[in-house]
Amino acid sequence: MDKSKVLSSWVSLYTHDLLNWALQRVSVIAVAEDLVQDTFLSAYGAYQTFENRSSPKSWLIAILNRKIIDHYRKEAKMKFVNVEGSEENISILMTNTLFKQNESWVNNESGKNWDSDEHLLDNDDFNKVMAACMDDLPAKWKYIVSSKYIDDKNTSSICQEMEITQSNYWQIVHRAKLLLKVCIEKYWK
């Protein structure tokens, strides 16, 4: 079968699944659509390398995953200064909201007892707040946390994908978890 016809059928068959996959990872529909489009363009260019060892959908998702990683790498390397979201301001936020002047922990102001919430992921309200808090993380942090806790990737593969050291990875995970905790305590009532 002709390459153009095959890829045209793949576009019809897999666009919806690829778009959902990308949207879960980038949370912005326009970015997800661009990534899926880039995936199909790359698949067209690399069609001769497809050896039918996996399903076309798996092959396309593998290409899409590389596009998502490239997207986050590019975003992380941009010298864009966002005053509210800069890492310096995030560190100040964590210092001011999580620690007192004497460096002791600030008490949990929400009154939530985290140990008693066994089925939080079954709670739709909690999931909405968690998704909103994840979206507020810096893009690189969101990708790393999603890769670790949603996609269940191992640390070394995440570090390799993001081109970071393991100590940088653990620092990002720690800071992201602290910010998520602050956000959830603030908005989940």
C-alpha cells in the first residue's frame, strides 16, 4: 500500500487517541494538537523505518513521547522570565509558606488530616484540585512529576530524557511535592 494512503488511514484511526495522550501530558489543547501534527509529519518522514514489530499506534505514541519530551526541553531552555513562576520566586514561596522565621514547619492551616484520607483519588473534587495544582507547576516540574507518578517511569529514564542529574531530579520532585501540598491545602476544602 502507498505510504500516503497508509498514513492517511493512521490519521483517521489514531488522531483521537494521540490527542488524548498528549493532552494528559501538556494540558493545553493547542500544544497537544501541534505535537500530534508533528508526530504525523515525523511518521511520514520516517515511514520507511517502521518495521511492523509493533502496532502503528504504539509506534506513533513512541514518536509522540519524543515530541513531548522535546517540547518540555525547549520550554525549559527558553530564557523566558515569568516573575510569578520563576524558580527564585517559587523558592521564596516555599520558604515563606512552609517555614516560620525560626525555620520550623508552619502548621497545616487547612485542618486536613492527610493520614485519614485513604481514598482521595476516588474523590472527584480532590482530583479537580490536584489537576489544577499540577497545571500550576512549572512545565518541566509537571512533566517530571507526571512521568514519575502517573506514567510510572523510573528515575534514570526521566533524568536521561530531561538531560538532568539525579540530584537535580530529586530536588525538582521534592519542590514540586511541596508546592502541590501548599496548593491542595489552599484550594481543597
